Amino acid sequence: AKRRGGSSWHWYSSNLDAGMQQQVELRTHLQEAIQKEQFELFYQPIVDSLGKPRAVEALVRWNHPDKGYIPPNDFIPLAEATGQIIAIADWVFERTCRDTKALVNAGLDSVSVNFSPLQFYRDDFIENVAATVRDYGIEPGQIVIEITENVFMRDSEHMINLLHQLRELGLRVAIDDFGTGFASLSYLNQLPVDGIKIDRTFISGIDNAGRNSAITRGVLMIAKELGVRTIAEGVETEGEREFVVTHGSDLMQGYLFCRPQPLETVLKWVAEQDK
Ligand code: C2E
Ligand code: CA
Ligand code: CA
Ligand code: CA
């Protein structure tokens, strides 16, 4: 087995390349993280055109005992590939619903939560969501489920059917990272959604980049026609804020206003804005 008394990494590295070995290790650590519930939810405020906080988005972090906070982009894709996302998603949705009462009591309308495509292929998907919302005694309309356009890739009919069911329950649905994926403006009116979040890549530098500004203005205009709410994400500068407000974005989210923070910090921030 192990030669030269090296770590297991050395032993494996003769068979597998380092990248693959890292994935195997990450997967094992992730399993442990699920068992030990090493996750935390951060919340990032979403504000209206006057700067008033209206909602928050729940963003998961893995608080690793040695490595500290690991951002979702470093483990969600793997969790999606291994199916571990299901267990993580259950934790995320439970915690979101648990925290929603305090956030709504602070004056917010809703709490947004990210759902992965795989979650929609569970047999008991709708029943599960309904039961969790009920268990925590919150109004379904206080939850906004964020999905990316790629959920429509596998079986768009199935997805559209489920989105209708979620909305019948009273939950709201928003398309995340709009403009980066599969969906297009041409059939936005066929999707049962309440809102779209315009991806940060279209917002970044918008006050001086011609191409992006044309796209974003077009998206905002058509969304308005269709009665779909718009959120501009990744607003970092005053120039970007002014541009999206001028062109009719309903809501905004970004470092200019507030970074994602633990629940208590966000509750304090929201209270501060009221003064
Ligand atoms: P997302 O849904 O597009 O979330 C927004 C990301 O942009 C967050 O990164 C947020 O911290 C970041 N952000 C917000 N404002 C700004 C800004 O002004 N400038 C810049 N540069 N970045 C900004 P985060 O928290 O690292 O999340 C990354 C992605 O991980 C999310 O992107 C989402 O796709 C995924 N994710 C997070 N939590 C969950 C979860 O619970 N479940 C699933 N399935 N995915 C999640
Ligand atoms: Ca999101
Ligand atoms: Ca997003
Ligand atoms: Ca994004």
C-alpha cells in the first residue's frame, strides 16, 4: 500500500492525476460536511430603485473546519454531479424557511433560494416543498425559487409543469443569470415565471459598454411588456445603479448595497436602512 510513509495523496497520485484525486477527496469531505451539517446560509439584500431593502437571496457556504469558508462555486458543481446536491438542498431549503420569519418580520417581502435542476426530478418534489413551507408557518408567497435557464434543457415540459404547480401553491419563481443560458426572450412569455435576474455579466460596466447596455435595455423593456419583474444583479458602482434604475429595473442586488452576510448581520443592516 502506502510507500515512503507518504500521505494518501502521494499514494493515489501515481494512479490518478492530481485534479481527479482532488475531486475524490472533495467528494468524501462533502459527504462528511453533509453529515456534520457544516453549511451556513448567508443572505444578500435586494433593494428597490429607492434603495429600500425588499428581499434577500440565500447563498450557501461550506464552513470547513480547516479551510474556512468555501464558496458555492467550489463545491456545488461537484455536488450536482454526484447527487450530493439533494441532501445539501434539503438543508438549504429548511434553513431558508426557518429564517424567513425573522426576515419578513424585519420588513422584507420575500426570501429567494437557489434550486438545482436535479431537485426537480425527485418523485416527491412538490410535496416536499409544500410540507417544508407549511412546517415553518410561512406564507408561500414569501419564498422565491431561483432557477437557471438550463433547467429547461432536459425536459422543458416537465419543468414548466412543476413551475405551474409551485405557483399554484403560491410560491414565486425567478429565472437566475438571465441571458447566459438556454432560454431566450422569444419565449419568456411561455414560461410560468414571476421575475428574471439579469446576470452580472450584462450589468458590469454597463454605463460605458455599448453592447451590454443595448441588451440590458432590451431585456428590461420586454420584461416590462410581459409583466415580469426584473432584478439587476452584481451592481457594484453608482454608474451601474443609475443606468439600471433609469431603464426601469425593479430591483437591484450587488456589492454597492451590501455583500452576502450571516442572518444577524443582514437583519441589522436592514434595520439601519430604515432610519
Ligand atoms: P448566483 O445565484 O448568481 O448568486 C449571486 C452570486 O454573485 C453570489 O456569489 C454573490 O455573492 C455574488 N455577487 C452578488 N453581488 C455581487 C457584486 O456586486 N459583484 C460580484 N462580483 N459578485 C456579486 P456566491 O455566493 O459565491 O454564489 C455563487 C453561485 O453559487 C450562485 O450564483 C448560485 O448559482 C450558487 N449557489 C449559491 N447558493 C446556492 C444554493 O443554496 N443552491 C444552489 N443550487 N446553488 C447555490
Ligand atoms: Ca441566484
Ligand atoms: Ca444570479
Ligand atoms: Ca450570476
